[in-house]
Amino acid sequence: MSQEVQEFNTWIAAYKRQLDVENQFKDSINKIKSQFHYQRMKGLTKLLEYLYGLSENDIKTIEKIQNDDQYKVVNNVMKYIIEPKEPVLITHKPSEKKLGFEVIQGICLSHQESKKNFRESGGIDSVLGIIDSQPTLSFYGIEALMAALVDDPESQKYFAQKKGIDIVVRIMTDKKMQRNIRIRTTEFLRMLIENKEFKNKVQSLIGEKAVTYMESKVQFNDEMKKGSTMFINKLDTGF
């Protein structure tokens, strides 16, 4: 087989793969608009598989799809899963919303423009309201917010303007809140206090000693959870 034929076959295979990913991804988006629970779950699950298991070329295909408003992940997940307006969808089960948050987390981590889209479409406002009022969804909402804010100064600034730091600190200091949620909020705040303005805000809420301890114990490495646990223990007993 000549080199030209091999190159052509390689191109054909890549093109077929691109079409397959594009068609199945769009089909998954359409499924989350369904009035049936099992279809929505199927669509969300498939989206997660794509977002966390694709090659670099596949991700580029998905990025291209995100230029089409009809198939933007953030818009559709927020409209049909996280905050559905249609009566037939309001009966969503918590499992759908949890998966929805995971999908938002995945698209924000793999597609920078989706962070801007999330902010401009009101996603930050909506998720802040959910984590502040629905404890069973707080962990997943916080995960989505972290993904939407990391490496995005504009979204971080907007988050702070919407009293997001106050809400996260309130959750972290609430001893009645599940421990895994409090630990995750600690990691969230540790990310934010890299910004001096946000650091000053957190210090005004929990004190300078607490922030200093957080900076020293909660490191961006494999020991992060251990450090966050130590911080919560110290927070509960006093600095």
C-alpha cells in the first residue's frame, strides 16, 4: 500500500470519527431535553463519558459544536436539568441535577469559553442560590463552581460581586453541614485567596489566623484533602 493511500485511509478514519463524535454528542444534548427521566439520564451520562474520555481531536470537535447555540452544553444543562421551567421537567430527580453539575464541571474544565458562557447565562447566580438553599446538592454545585472559576479572573470577580465568598464561608463554618462539603469549600476558598482582594475578604469573615493556617496546611498537591480536614478540625476548635 502506497504512502498516499495510507494517508488517505487515515484521513477517512479520522473524519468518520469526527462525524461520529459530533452526531452522538448532539444526540446526547437532545436527550437531556426529553420529558422522560431515563432519556435525560442517558443523555447526561453519555455527555460525561465524552467529556472525561475523549482524545485531543475529539475535544476539538466538541469545542466546534459549542459554537452552535443549539448545542451549547452549559445553556442546555442549566435550562433543562438544573433549573427547568416547564412543568413536566420540574419533577426532576436529584440524581439528574447531580449529573448535570458534573457535566458543567467537565465542560468548563475542557472548554475555556464555556466558563464565560456559564457566567453570562446566569449560571453562577443560579448555582449560588442552589448551594445556599439545597444542602443535598451543595457538594456538586461547589464542584461545578470551582471548575467554572479556575483560571478565569472575570468569573471570579463576578462570583465575589454576587456575595459568593460570603455564601461559601457560611457553608464552611456551619457545623451542621456535611463534613465532605465543608472540606470542599475549604479547598475552594484556598484557590480564591491566591487573589489578594479575595484573601482580604475571607480574612474579614474568618480572621487572619484562620487564613494563615489555611495557606500553610491546604496545599495544591495530593495532600490537599488532608490539609483541608486539618483546617476544618482547627476551625471547629478555634484558632
